[in-house]
Amino acid sequence: MSQVKKATRHVNQNEGLIFEKSSPGKAAWKLPPLDVPEVDTAELLGEAERAGLGHMPEVSEIEIIRHFTRLSTWNYAIDLGMYPLGSCTMKYNPRVNEAVSRFEGLANGHPYQPERISQGALRILKTLTDCLLEITGMQSITLQPAAGAHGELTGILLVRAYLQKQGNPRKKILIPDSAHGTNPATAAMAGYAVENLKSNSAGMVDVPSLAAQMNEDVAALMLTNPNTLGVFEQEIHKIADILHGKGGLLYMDGANMNALVGKVRPGDFGVDVMHLNLHKTFSTPHGGGGPGSGPVACKNFLEPFLPVPVIVTKADGTLGFDYNRKDSIGRVRAFYGNFGMHIRALAYIMANGPDGLRQTTEDAVLNANYVRKGLEGVYDLPYKTPTMHEVVFSDRLQAKKGVRTGDLAKRLIDYGFHPYTVSFPLIVSGAMMIEPTESESKEELDLFVDAMKSIAEECEKAPDVVLEAPHSTRVSRLDEVAAARKPVLRWKPQV
Amino acid sequence: MSQVKKATRHVNQNEGLIFEKSSPGKAAWKLPPLDVPEVDTAELLGEAERAGLGHMPEVSEIEIIRHFTRLSTWNYAIDLGMYPLGSCTMKYNPRVNEAVSRFEGLANGHPYQPERISQGALRILKTLTDCLLEITGMQSITLQPAAGAHGELTGILLVRAYLQKQGNPRKKILIPDSAHGTNPATAAMAGYAVENLKSNSAGMVDVPSLAAQMNEDVAALMLTNPNTLGVFEQEIHKIADILHGKGGLLYMDGANMNALVGKVRPGDFGVDVMHLNLHKTFSTPHGGGGPGSGPVACKNFLEPFLPVPVIVTKADGTLGFDYNRKDSIGRVRAFYGNFGMHIRALAYIMANGPDGLRQTTEDAVLNANYVRKGLEGVYDLPYKTPTMHEVVFSDRLQAKKGVRTGDLAKRLIDYGFHPYTVSFPLIVSGAMMIEPTESESKEELDLFVDAMKSIAEECEKAPDVVLEAPHSTRVSRLDEVAAARKPVLRWKPQV
Amino acid sequence: MRYLPKSPADREAMLRTLGARSIDDLFAPIPAEYRLNRELRLPRQMSEPEILEWFQRCSRENGKGLPSFLGAGAYHHYRPVVIDTIISRGEFLTAYTPYQAEISQGTLQSIFEFQTMICELTGMEVANASMYDGSTATAEAAMMAMRVSGRRRVVIARSVHPEYREVLATYGQHQDMPLTTVGFGDDGRVKAAELEKTLGDDCACIVVQSPNFLGTIEDIPALADLARSKGALLVVAISEAVSLGIVKPPAEADIVAMEAQSFGVPLGFGGPYAGVIATREKYVRQMPGRLVGETRDKHGKRGYVLTLATREQHIRREKATSNICTNQALIALMANVFMTVYGREGLKELAVQNLAKTAYARQHFGRHGRVLFAGGPRFNEFVLQTAEDPYVINSRLLEENIVGGFPLKKFYPELGNAALWCCTETSTRASMDAVAAALARAQTAGNRRPEPEPEVVR
Amino acid sequence: MRYLPKSPADREAMLRTLGARSIDDLFAPIPAEYRLNRELRLPRQMSEPEILEWFQRCSRENGKGLPSFLGAGAYHHYRPVVIDTIISRGEFLTAYTPYQAEISQGTLQSIFEFQTMICELTGMEVANASMYDGSTATAEAAMMAMRVSGRRRVVIARSVHPEYREVLATYGQHQDMPLTTVGFGDDGRVKAAELEKTLGDDCACIVVQSPNFLGTIEDIPALADLARSKGALLVVAISEAVSLGIVKPPAEADIVAMEAQSFGVPLGFGGPYAGVIATREKYVRQMPGRLVGETRDKHGKRGYVLTLATREQHIRREKATSNICTNQALIALMANVFMTVYGREGLKELAVQNLAKTAYARQHFGRHGRVLFAGGPRFNEFVLQTAEDPYVINSRLLEENIVGGFPLKKFYPELGNAALWCCTETSTRASMDAVAAALARAQTAGNRRPEPEPEVVR
Ligand SMILES: Cc1ncc(COP(=O)(O)O)c(C=O)c1O
Ligand SMILES: Cc1ncc(COP(=O)(O)O)c(C=O)c1O
């Protein structure tokens, strides 16, 4: 692997399960002395008292620090390098956002504390909603959803409530075959049937078939724009017209909003309702899978249906929550959403300002096109349509040597990169979905292109090296089939 | 290396020098808008204005986070595993100490702010001095020295000032041949000649020769107790008597105080003045080389000579600094010492309490003896005297195969450990100085003993594996000779 | 912009490579009529100190550090320092969902440990990590019960957190899920008789919370028998996880829907928190959310992977058990560290301190009001009925910089001037005595003397 | 104890292995008469929340967050957030001195970068990382000059930080180092004539500070010529590192002794800070402190090692260039990150803002007092002489929650009612205006009108 420029191998600590380090009498905790009389738990709880805590661990503080520090060194992360996962928008997570979210009054604010002493939190929520509305060009918004999929559900429930109010909720949701899995799953949760919409040869919604499939049974189209091919739906105006013409609504999955911020606003091109992923476009950390935040923005006619509570400015100029909204779809979550993520997203918007956000979008699109340029010809590009923030190749050329997208991905690990998104979108067989985001320097992109080229060569010269990858990690390819066949989902003491 | 249980190899990011990532126009900084009129720098500074900042880097924030995160993954650390450096006392650094040291009023307190608004910092300093005096059994103390060696200098200057006041500063300092290099270096800085004191076959001060060498020219003996062999000077009372008998003073290097805390107090066995290493015994982090803190504790007769200022309780009960001390040796440092380390050490003492500190000492000694037991016979133990907190082996047995202590140390790296202290103390040829500290679990110690045994075997079966070590690191053995012959001490742009 | 790693020269070079004249060429696909030809109207680009100052002000205006007796689904427990030390490591904070197992073993093993500890604490056999929060976990648990049982009606206790019930209603409204609500008795527990009556063979599950919203611990074994006798599942929601340190686990339940916030997660004005669903092994394929399983690599080395993905949206699409994708992983890691710090003995001691503080408050507050539902066992919350309107009492307390209990009028008007008071290990005797004094004043201010509390708690 | 990773069983098992009856057996070597047969009299073992609360109280009673105009060797500059993010990583925080290069490349490369940046900023050829602080660095620099020159007398400007001079006196007192102090003129600079007079061929070096303690920038080129003409070295101390962003570097000096605190190190009530010594290549073997050098491994891969160790105590013992061992490495890393964040352009802009704020304060404060040493160029400090005693003014300002300038009486009684005022980028116009207003009141209160400042600063 002499051609690997970005990474090498280094000694790395092993570490067992925490339960394997436990022994009775070790402790990492200490409570302050009790300043009230002790109680007889048996007397207070009777039947309800618990006997013991089974196999919960007993370890010391240093063992905990070492345990998790060692584990952490087994992870890849944005802080270590490029994370080209298409659709996931793995961008830099600014540290000032972490600092402000830990300020005592914000970190320790109770969701039910009186509004009088919640003005700080309310101002954050209000300021963020104002910013997001300006960015999306929409008219109203809720910050309650905890993630994108949660936002989708909220948005489709808004659609349904609105149509219901019109007299007929309708039966189905149209979803392009390139859509993310959460879209159909969401439609189902909202009680709708899913009808697939096929893409045309340019990777866009096939407008004629949309026209053909659109009718009074269709509640809405869930459109991702730019779509999962990184292609902007150029006929968006026609699409919107067709839907609206038949009384349907246009839902936009805003997961790819990072291709549009500061350049174009969904509210201006006919979108009725959309969600944002603050953990993508607005840099809140992914944290190994979450938390996220999925605000839903809509046009005024959907506003009456938003989840309770909504933020209002009261007569005395202070901010508060309004719960009294008869048409609301109700709550989608307790309290007000992932407030900690709202803080971070707002801090990110403030750090960027209008110019910074625009530049960010431009760099994201520039990077994606730069990677496309570098890899065109080396890997098969099924759709030649212009690329926005991400580009999707296929493994067609390498498949001839028996190397598939999943193998190429694993090999990237040896080159010091996290793999791209594998086998998605489904409309591209052997998809390799690459989203560099704006956070990558030219240097890092060049290294990535080199790595991908070198892997393509390996496919020609020594496919086994790729098929057996990764070679540089502390564990080699893990047996996922066995894991699913006889699931072992928890540790159990040896008997 | 199948027998290596503790570590394996894992992919690790490469990273160039920050200067190699710089390019004009990148920036990680932004200042708030100026709220006062701009100025003409040329007019203000004239001749004194600077032209440019040469090759200072220009990089973005994410590049900085990645740069230092990647670099950090090349380091070994206590947080990753056992750090058996003899004499260095690499113990767990509690995180609560880091938290309290960052509290705004403490982190942003200016050393010259009025005493009226410095009571918090003063209370910390006062409380710490009280604790350290109780722990050492001494009568007075200064927290000003920034590290152990700095404390040594301060202590010897106290000795000198005292003797001077008696009429004769005397000429030399006696230092056992097992002493740390800072001891003789310190004596020289204080204007004293150094006279070596040889150890006896038990690794202790040879009392007869001490008696022989002691005379009116000797200002003091600098004694490390337990000494660098981990041996407690059992004849300490005789030693003290001999010195005092001839008007000399007993200085104790307290670097190994972690073997004594809560079990015995230097003030009780005849020590006149000593330093403590808060970054050893009291857990302040080593930070890759520092900062530390080296308070100096003494008996009352040396108190008048302490550096200015000293902390005093004023008539109104508030705390303050006293600068007006005619016999003081003067300052050894600006301001009051490494205050941040004082905070951490005090937090550590509070977290432990009397029982915790005693238990800590007991565990440290228990661990050292456990390692000694495990390795006796496998490695040569030059001194059979009972072990306190550390144990010193020699490479005599392995040297027969041409493998020296430095080689064995490098091989330990492949086994996932940081090496022990190599070739110190000097009285043991091929010294292997091992101090586990109390922070190691039985599990970690067993792994260490296994590793050392397995390396000893390798010396028999395959010495080259050891001589060529380390094999698992991102760089192999570095050429230190070349580095010293033609020193390259800074980056320069390629021309 | 300081987060962007490009110099003007880099951008030019890249554009040249692309043969583009300007960056706008790359945005040509966007129909001209929609393009934004102005900068967004947002606050100007701010420096780091300005941002810190802006949020510092918000923090100061958000009840910074006041002692509080609020619980009601969000609990103030002490957070060991190591939690933030660990979750702040970039390798955890800035990693994605661990789909690529070979470079995600840190996240995967920690989730596996989390799943194990949740099973130990709840008495269930499998647990996921994670759902959005306790409310959505409860809703998803009910829908899971529908899939398992093939039935549709959900019976829920009125003593389940009102906002959890609202979320269930929202989730269920288009799932053809009839919802029946059952009230609570004088002991604060769900009315068994009423429950039995409404149960029929159309019932997918009974949903209760324990300790419930009124602080009372439900009789889980009895409820489980009842459910089983009607072929329904028992779903137990837990919003105060610390109770598991001393309260018998709901081992007889079929599904546990839990809010892990109490385990080291900041109150954070309501989020992010972490929901968890735990259940029996036999139901695992109907679970929503991610699961980590143990396996081996090709050299036989132990390792961990995401497993049973065929339940999930990215494979199953509209047939998935849920649409959840991004979850609350980092928050689950906080809870993981918290559980590890306290462990076997600490969690018990912690819970016992909560009991003791609450008993003290209950006794002293009780002198100046009426403790409702005094019959049933409880953990760290109790309902106090006062002569005066709790909102009035609270505003007076606020003058003394104390945040009073949660007034129940909004959700349970029938309880009159009642408030839900919560004490944790962080409640000081001093603050409790201050409240007692204020209540005494309120009492004399009040228009009628409430009856003294029947039984006194030691 | 929660930091100790042992169970009672572990301890027993280990004692058994050792054949010891009890732990006391292991302490038998300590003569019985000295053993402590009681617990230490210390505060009882405290829990984490108690410790946090104790120090939180100390923090509140330590002037928490007041705007301050104190400089005088310790400067309040904004600290970018990433500094603590980076230095908090265990791999930096809990590592030892990088003697084992193969597992210390992170620390070593970062020090190499630090050395490079210090050279770029100071105009020197080599730099170490680090000395205890600016004061000890200055003392060690003087002793280094003695070694280099083979001469003994040290001539130091009275405008060098008084505490630096005290430390030099302490270090030098037994080094047979005669110390001559030279005063300053009306422009605040060292008196060249007086300096020239005292210089002789016994002089090892001239020690000046620039900007000096009175805020004035010294004429380094002239001083260097003077020194060279007498075969003495020029040692330049720098206590305000941020000045290097806009002030000409002391490239003509032979040794620079620097305090790096201004580069992202918290004021921390005086420490820990980081001293640095930089000099010419030809003097490198006389330098104290650690040096990192570039080299190769056996495969030709670039790497870094501690080098020229033969200067150090662990090799040279009493012949070492210094007794320093533990230094201030982590603080140097803070400075390293700070320099990297601001870099080539940022450090200049930062310095310019300091100039502008100071010019504003000087102009407005100057209306109510007399700005001394107005002739010479300065960076972010100036001396204001007032009618009223500065201590009195300061106590009045403190009532308005502002910390005033540093009264100079203590060190320079001849300056009368003079104080040293410092403004940085963190000084707000509002706070400066508040001070100006207070000074105006003080002036009218004062018994005599001081002459108006001769020249006005824009
Ligand atoms: C296009 C698209 N839609 C929806 C989602 C779901 O968003 P979340 O994971 O925040 O629930 C994703 C996330 O990967 C996505 O890429
Ligand atoms: C025995 C001994 N004495 C003195 C010192 C010097 O202490 P410091 O490094 O804090 O200056 C050390 C440090 O290693 C030591 O081990």
C-alpha cells in the first residue's frame, strides 16, 4: 500500500467490555452526605422495592476514562478526515457551538419553568425560526421535530390535516424512486399509500409520468431537491404546477438544502411544506447517529395545523408559548424539540452570516463538481446531468472484475478515508454516492481522488486486495450475516 | 506478536506541518467590529512598525481541529494506558480538577487585581498550604516555585540564606550518586559545589561515608526519600543527626512523596526543608512536559527567608499578601506560582480526603511490590532492599544477548505500554525503573508483567525482534544522533 | 469564512479545472427566475466572542442556576464531569451512524454496553439505542404492540405523562388506532376495575407509566396479569430512569418505553433527550430503531455491527417498523457513561437519596397542604394540594429565587390547587425549608385550612 | 476512593501473592517511631458536586468577569474556543515529556511548529519550548549571556518588569553576577547615555524589555549596536506577546526572553504561563530548556525528537545549562494553537485593534490627567498621572464594577499618582467611557489641575 498517502498504521489499545472490568467494591461515584434524615426504603416502597441491580458494572473513574478513550480511538470522525457520505452532509462541527450550548442557564433550563425566566431560551427559538424562514423563503415553522424523518412525519400530517379540513385527506403520496427510505416509511405512518414515481434519463422527476399519475387521490409529492443524485429538479415549476393544479401539495425533503442556502429558496419555487436537517445543513454534530433536529417550514395556509405549542410575542413584548390552537395536528414530541441543537444551529448561522452561508453553499457545490471531474471516466457516471452538492457514480466498470461498491468502500478505509454512501440511491445499481461538503480542502479532495483512482487500478491489477479490504483496521470485515442470524444483543456473564 | 494482548494496529491519519497547509486568504479568526476610531499605525509606531509576519500560517478552523486531533492520535497518554515511568508518577488526572480550574473567576483573575476581589484565589492558596503542611509535617511553605527543580533551587537558597545569616553560607552540597540530575544542577545554580555521596550495597546512603564526608563546609544534604531506587532511607534519623550535628541542613527531594503521604511525614523524621511535585504526588496533568508546581515546605527557622509574597490573614480576617520581609531570598518567579496547578492539587486532596490519600499511598506501594514480585528472576534485581513505590531492575541478563534497557523499552511499545524510565538511576547500569502508581488495576499490572516476561523470552529466542522494535508504530526508531549532529530546529520554506 | 478551508487561489484553481468561468456557472441548473439575487437578510457574520456574549445573555435570562422543584418528565440530577469529557471527544461527537463497522467499533461497542445495561435495569431481554425521547418511544411502543398483537385498540392510563399521551394521539390518529383512557384512583394508581372493564380482545396493549405522572409507582405485576388475561401486551413507560435504582423493574412488561434523560442528560429546556425501547427477545423483529449485535471478523476476533436492519426504513421503506433514521446516539452515550459511573451500588444509593429528600419535603410541605395519593408508593415526586393557587405560590417563591412545583391545573383541573413537587439528590434541605416556610405563609393567606395529611411519612 | 481501580478482593489477592499479611507489612522499612498512627487532619473526602460548589464559591469571590484595565505583565486577550478543545484531549493533557519519540510524535511535531512560529515572530533563529515564565526566562537568558560572553556583569533597564528584575536578582545572587540598573528618560525609553556610560568590557549583556513595563517600545536596533560595540549581548524581554503582531521584532537582539501568556493563556491569577527563550543558531548549545529537532526513522520517514540533550541536567548534572526539567509544555501548546488560529493576518489585525483601543483610552483618559512618556511609541499600555491617588480612583471604579489601572507607586514612587492602564481588543468603548467619566469626577475632586496632555493622539 505504498501509494497510500493519507494514512498509516499505529499501535492501538485493546479494550474489553466494561462488564469484564467490573468487580465488587470498585466505584467511580460518591454522593454528598445526606442533609435530611435517612429513610427506610422497605417501609416507603414495600412490594415495589428492588432487590439488586444485577450485573451493572462496578469500576473506578480512571477505568471509565480509559475505557471510553480507548473505544473512541477505534472510530473514524470528521475531526480526523473527510467523510464523503452522500446525503449525510458530514461537515465541520464548530466548537463554539458546543461551548454556548453548555452555558448554565441554557443547559439547566427546565422545560416547564415559568416563561418569565425562560426569555433567553425563547429568544433563541424565535431568532432561529426567523433565520430559517428567511433562508427557506417559507412563512411559518415548527422546531419540534427531533430529526429529518420526524419532520417528514410532521409535514405530511400538516398536509393531511389541511386536506382533511378541505373535506378529503386523499389516499396516496407520490415518491420518486430515488427518494430516501424515510419518505415512504413516513407516508405509511401518516396513513397514506405510497406510489412510486420513476425518474427520467436525466435523473429527474419524469414530468409526463407525474402528470399522468397525478390525480385527486394524491395528497402530495415528496420531493428531494436537489435529489439524491445531487441533481436539481430543473422543471420544479412544472412539477409544482401539476400538483397544485390537481389540489395536491408539494413537500420538499430539505436534507440537501446545503446545496441551496443563499442561492435559491424553496418557498420561491412552489414548495408548500418542507423539513430541514439542522444536523446536516446547519452543522450540529452527528454524534454517532444523533441527535438531530428536523424543523418543518410551511406556507401560511398550513400554519393553523402546526404542532403545539407555537412561539408567540405577547402584548408586553415578552415571548411565550401558545397552546390554544384548535386545528393543530397535536404534539409530535414532548416539550419543544431538541433545543440543544437549535442553539448550535443558530450559533452556526451567526458565525456565517449571509455571506458565509452563501460561500458555504458555493464551496459545497464546487467540491462535489471537483470530485466528479476527478473521477469521471475512472468510475461510471450513470447520470451526466449537472452536479450540485453530491455526485453518484456506479461500480459498473469495477463490477466486471467482481468488485462491487461495498468492496471499493471498504478499500477506501485503508486509504485513510471514510467510505462514501454505499448502494444508495436505489435507482443506481452499485451506487457510490459522494458528498464532500464545503469542509474539505483542495488538498483533502486531491487525496481522495488519488485514492479512488488508485483503487480503480487495484481492481484491474489486484482485485483481491480490494475484495479482502480493509487490511489496516483493528478488526477485518465483520460477519454481518451471522450477527443477524443468531442475534447477540447484550452481554451475558459466562456461566 | 500473537502474544500481544493489550494492543493491536489500526489505521491512523498522516498529517504534515501546519505550514504546509497554509495558503494566503485562509483564516480561522474573526474579530468583532472595532467600536472605536481606527488608527494610523504608521503614525503611532513610526520606525517601530512591523512590516509583515513572514511565514506564519494561514489556515481555517477545521484544518486546525484536524491538525491537532491527528497529531494527538500519535501520542501515548495516561488516558490510554499504564505509564510506568519511574520517578515520574504518572497517575490518573481527575477531570473535575480541569473543570474547577476553568471557573471564570479563577481562570480570568488578574494577579494584580485588588485583594478585596481576590479572596477566592487567596482562600485556595491558603487552604492548599494548610493541607500540604499537615501532609508533610512541616511548618511553613511557599507555593511560588513552578516545578520540582524550581523548588529545589528555592529550598537550597533558603538553606544558603539561613547559613549566611549564621555567618557562613558554606561551600558544598552532598548529593547521593542515585540522585536525580536536577539536584546537582540546582546546587550549582545556588553557587554550591557538589560532592557525591556513594550508596551502600542496600542502595541507601552509606552512613559511615556520610559521617566521614560531613563537615563545616557542607551546607546540606539533598536526599530523595524514598530514593530513586524506591528504597526508604531506613537510617534517616542517623542521617539527620549527622548533618545537624555539624550544623548542616537536611533537604528532601519530595518527588517520591507519593510513597509516604498519610503514612509518615518528613517533618517528623528530621527534614528541614523539602519540595513537593504537585504534578506527581497530587495528580496535576503532565501535559506533555509541564506545567508542574514545586511548593517548598520548611521548618520555622527557615520561614523568614521564604520568597515574597507570603499569604497572611489580616486583622479584619481577610487574606492578603505580605511583601515586606527583609530576610526573604526574593522572588523566584513573577506573581504567585502556577496557580492553576494549585487549584487542581487542592481539588485532588479534597476528592481523596485523609482516608483516600492514605489508601492511594498504600495502593502505589502495593502495585510496585506486585510488579517486583512478578518480574523477579526474569530481570536482574540489583538491590534486594524492600521496595516502596517503584522498583529498579537492570538489563544484565538480557545484555548477554546484546539487548539493552533501551531496546527492551522500545519493545514494550509494541505490547501497548509506555516504556519504564530508561538508564536511571545512574548507579544501576542498564537501569529499568518501574513506577506503576496507584492508578493501575490488577488487570493492567498483570498485562504488564506478561509483556515484560514475553519480551525476556524474545531476548532468548529472537533478540532481533527486540533490537528492531518498535514495529507497531507509525514511525520506527528515529535517528537521534543525526538530529543532534546537524540540528534542524525549525521549518523553513522550500526554496 | 473561518470554517471554510479554501483560499481564493484554491477556488480559482478548482474552477479552472472545471472549466467554469465563475461559481455561478455551477448554479446554472437552477432556473434563473428562482435564483436569489440578493444576500439573505440575516444577522451579519459574527465573531466568536460576540456569539459567546449573545448566548451568555440568553443564559442569564433563563433562570440561570435557580433551585427548582420541577420534575414532571424532566429531572435535575447531578451530571458527573467525565460525561462531557468523554462525549466531547471528536471521535464520538463528530462520527456518523456506525454503518462502517471496521472504523466504528468505539460507537458500536459502547451501544452494545448501553443495550446490556438497559436490559439489566429494566428486566427486559433486548433494548435499542435510541428513540427521539420518552414520548415518541411510548408512541412507537404502542404501534409495535399493534404489530405484535395484530390488534388495534390502545388503552392508556390517564396518569401517563400528558404530553406522552398527546404524542401517542398524534402518531395514532391515522393508524386506525382507537384510544381508550383510564383514570386513576385515590392511591394515584390506574383504576384496575375500570381498566378490566374496558379491556377486550380488540386491545393491542395497555400503556401505563411507572412511576406515573403523579409520582405513584404502578402495580406492574398485577397489570401484566390483567393484560395477559386479555391477550394484550403491557407497555410500561418510564420517565424518571433514576427510579430504577430502587424501584422494582417492570420485568413483567412486554415493552418498556423509557426516557433516559435522568441518566446524566442536561435538562436543556426539554431536549435533546434519549428514548429507549426494551422488550422481549421474541418481539425483537418488530422493534423500531437501531440494534447492535456481537459478531466476529474473519480472523475470529470479536466485534460489533448494526444488525436486524431489515426492520428499518433504508431497507424496508414503507414496510419498515418505523421511519426513524437519525436517533439520539450521543445522548445515549451520556446515559451510558452515567450508568457506568454510578453502576451497581451507586444507582441504588442515588435513588435512596432521592427517596429521602422527597420524604423530607413531603413531610414538611405536607404540613401546609394536603398530599394527594398518599396511599401508593412513590419515588421522587408527590402531589400537594394547597389553599392558594400554586401559580400564586410559585410567583412568590420566584421572588425568593426558588422555582416551585409544577401546577397540575393545566392537565388535571379536577385536582384544583394541586402541584407536582419533585426532589432529587440535588435538592438541599435549606431550599426545602425555604419552600416549607413560604407554603406556611401561603396557607395562612389561603381562604380555607386543608385537612392535615392523614399519615405522616418518616 | 473513586480514582482507585481496585476492589478489596484485588488488594487481598495481591497481598497474598506477595505473601504479606497486611498492607502495613510493606511499610515496615519505615522506622516505627516515625510512622503516622492517625489519619491526616484534612477536609473529609468530598463528592464531585461538593468540590465544584466549593470552587464555584471561590470563583464568585474572585472578581468574576469584571472589565479590567490591568496589564503590567499579564494580559486579558480573547481565547479562541478551539484552544481548550485541543489541549483537553487526553493524548496531549495526560502525556509525559516526549522522550519516547515513536509514541510522542504529536507532542513533538507541535513543539517543532511552536519553535518555528516563535522564530518567525521574534526574528530569532532558534527557540525552545518552554521556560517557567517570562521572569525566569529573562533570568536564564542573562545567565546564558554570561556563559556565551564569558563575562559576568548584567546591565538591566529599570523599565524591565520589576518582578522580572527581582527574579533576576534572586537567580544571580550566588552566580557572582554584578547587576547594574539603568533608568528611563521622559520618552519612557532606557537612558542611552547612562547606559553607554555604565557599559564596560565586563558586561555580559544588556537586558531591556520591549514594550517595556511603562508601555514604551524600546529602540532595539540602537541598543543592539551599543551592546555590540562593547562586546556585550542584548537580551530583550517581551511580556506582551501580542505586540509582535504590529511591533517590529527584536531581530537585532542576541537573546529574546518571552512570556507567551498573551497567546491564549488564561490570566489564571498569575499562572501557569509559558516562558520562551529564542536566540541565534550559534548560541544554541548554551540554551536552557528542551529543543525538538527534525530527523528520519530507519525507513527515511520524517519525524521529530528531543535533541541537544547534552545541555540538560539529566545528562550534564551540575554542568547543565539549567536545572529545568518539567517545563510549561501544555501552556506552550495553548500558545501554539492561538498563533495558528490568528496566523499571519490575524495577529496583525489583533494587534491593530489593541492599538486603536489604547489610543482611544489614552485620548479620553488623558483629558483628566497627564499621560507620561507620551514621546515614545507604545502598544497597549500607557501611564496616566492623576491628581488623585490611583488607589482611591480604583476603589471608586470598583464600586462601578470596573477594575482600574495598575498603580505605579509601589515600584516607581517617583512617578507619584501614576497608574499603568492597559487596553486590549476585549476593552469595550462603554467601559472606557465609564472610566473617563470616573476620572473626570476624580479630577474635580483632586486638589490640583494637572497640565493638559501636550500632544493629542488620534
Ligand atoms: C434525503 C434524506 N431524507 C431524509 C433523511 C432522514 O433524516 P434524519 O436521518 O434526520 O431522520 C435523510 C438522512 O439521511 C436523507 O439523506
Ligand atoms: C527524583 C526527582 N527529583 C526532581 C525532579 C525534578 O522535578 P521537576 O521535573 O518537577 O522539575 C524529578 C522529576 O522527574 C525527580 O524524579
